Amino acid sequence: MQPLEIQSFSYDDRAGLLPVLLSALADGGGWVIDRRTVSASVVEISVEAQLRSIVELYGAIVVAGLELTRSSHFALTDLCTCRRNAADLVDLGQILTLRLEISFLEDLTLHSLLASGSSPA
């Protein structure tokens, strides 16, 4: 099964958000299988979880402070619907892989505006 691609972003500090997120993922029933830095502002985390814990994992991602794209919300909502309609325990035990891409965005500050030489819209 292909990993589910989840795109997210945050204005929070990377050093503060990542420990909270990793703890929340574990508390939500997931386990991190890989973590890598893609660029100075992008981190990618691969997480596995059973279908039975997708609702808790979805909540953990949001509570940790990540903002999800619309398509990512739809994909996770679809999994929650699959969980609710799972026919038996075998279906609930199915292992899912999520590839969570996090973009860290900087707040627009007066200093960054002056440094770039642009004006606010």
C-alpha cells in the first residue's frame, strides 16, 4: 500500500514543535519509522499506525499545532470513515503509512519587510 501523503505547515518554531508532535504521534497510536530534513524549512516524517487509531492520530496532528492542507484533511477524514465502517477486527488492524511533510513558515515581521524592500499588500 502506498503511503498517504499529508502536507502541513506551521508558523511555530521548529525546535519547539517537533518534540511536541513526535510525542503526540506516539500518544495517538502511531510510531515514527523515518524522519528526515528535506530543506532548511521542510521536514518529512513517516508514521505507521493501525486503522483503528486513525481518529486519535488525526487529532494528535491537529492538537500538536500543525495546519493541514484541504486535501490532507479530506484524506484523513476518508480514513476515519473507513475506520467507522470497517467490517471486522482484521480491517481495523490494517497498517497504514503516512508521509507527513511539514513546512515551517516564518511570520511576516517589520524586520523581514524592511530587509526585503517590499511593502505589505
